[in-house]
Amino acid sequence: MTTPARILVVGEINVDFVFKGCQAFPAPGHEVLADDFVMTPGSSSMICAMGLARLGNPVAFHGSLGADASGVFCLEALRDAGIDVSSLRPDQALRTGVTASLSTPQDRALVTFPGAMLQLRAEDIADTWLRNATHLHVSSYYLQKGLRTGCRELFARAKSMGLSTSLDPGFDPAQQWGSDLLDTLNEVDIFLPNEQELLAITGGGDLTAALRLAQNGHTHTVVKRGRQGCTSLYDEQWLNVPAFQTLAIDTTGAGDSFDAGFLHAWLRQMPWIDCMRWGSACGSLSTRGIGGTTQQPTADEAQALLGYAP
């Protein structure tokens, strides 16, 4: 049996306050009520890491966090998920990030206090941690301003040590996007944007043009499209996988659980279309509960939805 890849996730740490079923998004001077609320481990990086661990992958995590109550909460959540957190050092001088997620039946909006995540630098990632891994994943490229400046060099360092690499760009709150990400992609194997992000990053007028503009002869891109599933241009072949129908309660972090499912399959050398289906299944199943991590699937649950024998 092939030994599972050891995945190092480098990224942001924060708590999610998820308000589900808001009657509307609040307007200035007004108050709205939510049907439900939960405090969960948040951030794209944490949700992906916990999804990978839930699927049975050995995962290590590194990021910046405070020694406050939010930092303790996140550290315990990662540890309880079976993730190696031996490199994490809570800092008394920092405050752990927080995101408020407000969802209506039609859409969702996020408000984030970055906090400690701004302090993470590429040079903080020790060669020893990379040598102990076989794959490096980074999420939230635009949120992590400290990491962003050295991200290409981090990926290059990882590749020189034989690691495969993946990147989820996340949203750019400044909506400037910048060409540096396309440059960084030259050191990345798997690129995992959603449709809105890819259009903004490439300047493509539509999905077809954007996917072609993202081609660099090395990086493979799969685009997350929510209820429309996912799309990829792989070896000049257009591939589409629909979303799986589940009783969706909250879509917070579904794209990050998609990343976990896709990488779980890709690191096991499954065919590309099967990797897309694994991503779609894990993203869909994660919407069964409130918050990004409360209902992430096991491998058996994903296989059952995919129609495979466990």
C-alpha cells in the first residue's frame, strides 16, 4: 500500500463566527436577526487542513496566532483533528484573527480582522518542516500580506526539496489582484481558485478565456463554481463536474473542503476527472452543517456519495 503523502499546510489561523439564515445583510443603522450561530475553527487554510485530516491524510500546520482565547481555541481544534501543530508558537504580543460570516438564503458576506496572520513570513518556514513533508499547500494568498511577498520563493524552495505544491488564492479584499500571483504560479502544481477569483486574477472576460490565460505550461487549474460544480482545462480537454445535491445548510468553507477532497485524490494519483469529483463531493458534503468544519466528510462518506465501495 502506498504511504499517504504528508501534507504541510502553511497559512492563516482565525476563528469563524457564523451567523446563519440572516433575513438580509445589515444596512447602516439597522439590525437583522439570524436563525442560528456557531463559533468554529475558521480560515481557508485551517478548514482545508482539517478536511484533509478528516479524510485520513497526515497533516502538519504552520501559521501565526496569538496566545489569546481565540488562539487557544484554534490550537486545540487543530490538535483534536489529529494535525501536527508542533511548530505553532502562540505569541502574547499578537491577537488571533476573527471572521464574521453572515449568510442569507441567497448569498454570504464576510468581515475579517486579520490579526496575527499578517505576521507570517515565508522565511519563517523551516527547511526541516519541508523535508518532513511531501506536499505543500497555501491558502489565502491575498489575505496574508507578509507571506505573499515571499510565496514564490517558498514554493520554489519546496519544489527543490521534491515536494508537490498547491495554492488557493482566496479573495483580494483590496480587489487589486496584481500580476505577482501569475508569476508565483510558475512554481505551483495545482491552482484552486473559484470562478470570480480566476476572472479577476487573469482579466479574462469569461471562464474560457480566463482558464486559457492561466495556462503556463506547468500549473494545472481547477475552477470552483459553487452550485455549477467545477471546470478545468486539462491537457487541452475541457472537463466539467456538476455539484452533488445535498441538503445544504451553510456554504461557509465549502471551497476549502473542495480543496481537501481534490488534493486527497490527486495525491493518490487518481485520474484528474476523479480528483474533480472528489473535490465536488467533499465541498458538497461540508455544507450539511453550520461552519466550515462541523460536517466535513470522512473518506467513506465521500466514497458513498461518489458511488464507490468504501
